Amino acid sequence: AQGLAQPTTPAPDTTKDKDEEVTELQKMTVTTGYRSPKAIDQIPGAIKLITNEEISHTSLLTDDATAVLSRTVPGYAAGTQQLQNTGETLRGRVALRLFDGISQTTPLREGSRNATFTDMDIVAQIEVINGPSASEGIGAAGGIINYISKSPTKEGSEATLRTKFSMQGWDDSDSGSYRVGLNYAVKKGQNDLIFGTAFVKRGMSFDAHGRRIGLGASGSTNDSESKNLFIKAGHTFGENNSQRIALTASQFRLEGKGHYVQDLGNRSLGITDSSKRGVPPGAKTPFNDFSQYALAYNHNALLGGSLNVQAYKASQAMRFVAEAAGVDKWDPKFGPLVSFVDQSEINSQKRGVRSNWSRENLFTVEGLAMNVGFDYLYETAQQRLALTDRLWRLISITALPL
């Protein structure tokens, strides 16, 4: 037998156009916890930046504001799919939620209902920093979750209309849900404006066996309606457009419709809780009512550093499901204790100022940075009994973090 060597073809030169194929990736920065843009690769610890694309993909499946966190953030507990976010922790600890840097938490009268405060279609990105921190205020034992609103980036105007309809089975109208949302953005030279509004009607959810999902003990997004209004106007000015001022207004309200009551299951028989048609006890439906107004100023070339100042006012109100009231809430003039029912309602009013100035490479030393600032917060929180119109708890606090 005779074997003949086969001629070989020279391998293509893959280095010939190597420089032409290189794509330079944009450096990703966060502001949460540092008050000024900082590259992710320069921050020690676990940082997660959830992009607008990831938010949009999740919104196609659900309007739950925490669903995107459960899908993308390692260590974030599974979403409750309810109005309350009890148990939704970041690595086992409660996280502080912010909207454009403003706290959505009511630590004086915590109700664990601070995860549903805006329509997700107005959110551009979410910054998540793991680990305890005091840089943004009280309540960040597990970390910080900051929802950043959208801003116009393209010259000209653009309108986006999003609609969605869903139903679990054509024979059950209880599950019918729909959403209509409009975003309008315009940018002309140094001025820009974004306007967003949305209306969402949610029906009931069903499990794999065709049974209605049980209503949350603190409130549920099922059988509810929500309205959202968001406006942000900005003006850029100064040498090299180094300064910017922006005014933001946000109003969000989600309210239950009160068409269903809890149908308790039986754990020993493996029967889960469900819901059935009925009139809930009490005369008022649960709601989340969040609004905030902010004026922000930025100067990125002040004394070689960047100055950020924000003044804000926020109102956060939550009404819970009616329940049998205990001895601490009972008054004999309202009837016997065994039949006494009332509804708790938390109302928090905040106003404050957040400011900081930061400079990189201080004294021309590479990596040496300075960050100084001053915060002021005045908050008054009260817990009312809505059906009997009584004030149960009233607390106020003034905080001056260093």
C-alpha cells in the first residue's frame, strides 16, 4: 500500500483585519450609593445594572414591578406577585428602594408596600448595589435598588404607544387584563421633555389547575386598576453644556376594585388559598398612592469636580385590607370586640434636600477621590384606622446624615 501526502491549504490570516473587527464597548456607570457617575469596574462589591431592554422584555409577561429583579438579580428572592413585598429580600435582608434617588420606603411606619410606585414603562434602568449601606438613608440593610426614570436622548420628537391584553382561557372573563400606555419625548437643542401616562386594569390570576390565586393579606394587584402620570422637563446650559436643571413630577395610584374575598384552603389536605366572588369586609378598598416632585441641578465642571443638588417633596400613602382589629385598636363605642373590623392606612410625607460634590484624581493622584455632601430630610408618618377615622400612630423625624 502506498500513501500520498495531500497538499494543505494555508490557514487564513485572522489577524489581518483584527483592528477593524474590534468593537469598543461603552463603559457602564452607576450613580446609586455614590451620588455621581462611577464606572462599575471601579466599585468593589456586587453591582447589577438592569437595562431598559431587560425591563421591556419582562414587561411583556407581567406588570409586576419586582419581576425583573427576580429574573435578573442574583440573590433577590422570588417575587410575591402581590401588592405587598414582604419576603422580597436582597440576599436575605431588606433593600432600600429609590425612585430617581428619592426613598420610597416609610421606615417610621413600615408597611412593606413600597415596591409598586410607578409604571415600569417610564423606567430607563435599575441600579442594584448589594450589601448594607447608609449612603442613601435608612432601610438599606440588604442593599440599594434605584429606579432611574427615562430622559430624551434623540434630537426631535418621538411618541410610543404600548397596549397589551391578556386572558387565561376564553371562557373566564375574570382573568381579563389590559394596559394602555403612552410615552412622548421631545428634545430640541438644550431643552428636553418627556411625558408618560398609563392605565392598567388587572383581572384575577389562575394557577395551573384553573383555581383563582389567593388575595394577599396586605393587598393584591389582582382585581385592581392603576393610573400613572410622569413629566420631566430639562434644560442644559453653560460652557460645553456643563450644567443642567431638571424638574420632575410623578403621580401613581393603584386601587383594588373589591370584587373578591379570600377563600382559605386547607394545608393538611394540600388545598391552597383561593378567591371567590364577594364583598370584602369594610367599606374601603386597598390602594397604593405615591407621588413626588423634584428639582435637580447638576454642574459637572465645578472646581474640577461634579456638583449634584436635588430638592424634593414626596407623599406615600397605603391602605390595607380590612381585618378583625385587636384589643389595641378597639373602642367599645364601635361595638363588641368579636365583631369589630377596621382598616389600617399609612400616610408618609417627606421633604428634603440631597447634595454632593465629588472629584476624581484629587491632587493629581490616580484613583484618589473626594466625595462630600449634605442631606436634609423631614418626614411625618401616621397610621390611621380608616373606617372609624381614628389616628393610631403619629411619628415625625428629622434626619441630617453626614
